[in-house]
Amino acid sequence: MHIDEAKALGLHLNYKLFDLDQIEGGPRSLRQILDEAERNGYLGVNITHPCKQAVIDFLQVLAADVTVIGAVNTVVFKDGKRYGYNTDWSGFAMSFDRSLRGVALNRVLQVGAGGAGAATAYALLKMGVEQLVLCDTNAERAASLAQNYAVHFGRKRITATADLTGTMAEVDGIVNATPVGMTKYPGIPIPATLLRPTHWVADIVYFPLETELLKAARALGCRTLNGGGMAVFQAAEAFRLFTGCAPNAERMLQGFAA
């Protein structure tokens, strides 16, 4: 996406993958990867699972929303400093508005409270969800995120739960903010038997676009949102931060679809 959009704008841009599965030390090599990228003249880096929270320790300046979200997916190297941004939340919000505009936002369940979950939860609350309920396999993580956001958005608007069955019977929509459903982590994050036709369902996973969760939801007639739009819109904003040039998000969407 980044390279193709740069070409369309007449820019020469190199975008390299630092694959943690192939690098000795994996996520523990994060500091060395940042040092190498900065030393080699990169404009910045995108950060993905599982390093969106850990990377903050190696940055000097954080955008205002990052101080609330506690997760970074875009790092910009500028004037000898490392700036941390989160374009995930705005990318999710833009994708949601594009495909699920008009759905009920009274009560929403989000599964997953990690780095990506922190961004989508922030987006949902900014979008006007009246009550957001978090559920995570790590109950402490869900409770911690709910407590943090309650300070900023009010205690009545966000809670944590371990009761999936009871919660899903009461919500308008469900967001999967876990990696479950990815090719690397196959499966479904919630029992498909708990889905109802009146639910809307959003997934942040985009490899594959058709996750088991979305397939089950679509079969029931639910309105659904895959992770492709979030992937494109977060990349478009990251591109702007890296290059200072405004990308054509519609063109990037077309490229992604192709």
C-alpha cells in the first residue's frame, strides 16, 4: 500500500518488513530494530502485534491520544527524536463509518483488550457508544483498560466482564479486537451459537478478510465489517505522517482490494 501510493504521487519510497518470526530474539529485538531503522535513514516504522505497547518505552514524544490509548502503531523519526502515534483508532473509526453507519451503538461488546483493542475501544467511545463492555482471556488486562478509559469517558460507559453469554444477549454489536481468526491464529473468538441476526459484527483481522467469525455472522444475516478498511485507513494516515504528503485513501482501498 505504501509503495504503490508513493509511486502514484511521484515519490520514491522503500517499505521493508522486519519479520519478528524471522529475527533472532523476536519481540525482544524491538529496540535493536528501531535503532537499525533510524540509523539507516528510515522516516519511521509501523508497529504491529505484539509490540504496540512495548514500543512506548523506546520513544521520546507521544501524541495526545497515545497517552490515553497506551499503544502505538506508527513511529516517526524526526529531528533526532522518536514520535509515537496511533492511527489504528482513527482507521477503525473511518472504516466503521464507511460500512456500518447507522447501526445501534447503545451497548457493544469488544473481545480483546490488548494494543489493538485499546485503539478500537477508544474509537468506539469517541464514536458515541453508550456502554462498551470488554472481555479478554486476560481478565486483569480487560479490567485495567476499562479502569483507564473510565477516567476519561466516565465509569458508566465502559466495564469489563467474563460473562460472554449474558453480555451477548444484551448487546447491539460485537467487535473482535483479538488476533484470533488470523491465518496464524485460526479459530473464532466467541461461540458462534451466541450470535443473533440483530447483531452487527466487526473484525479487525484482515488476513484473511473472511474470518470464521464474519462467516458465521453473515450466515445469520448480520451486518459485518472486515479488517480491510481499518488496515487501509490506518496506513493512509501513517503514510501522511511519514512523508508529509496527503495520500488518496480511495486509491489505496482499490489497491488493497485488488
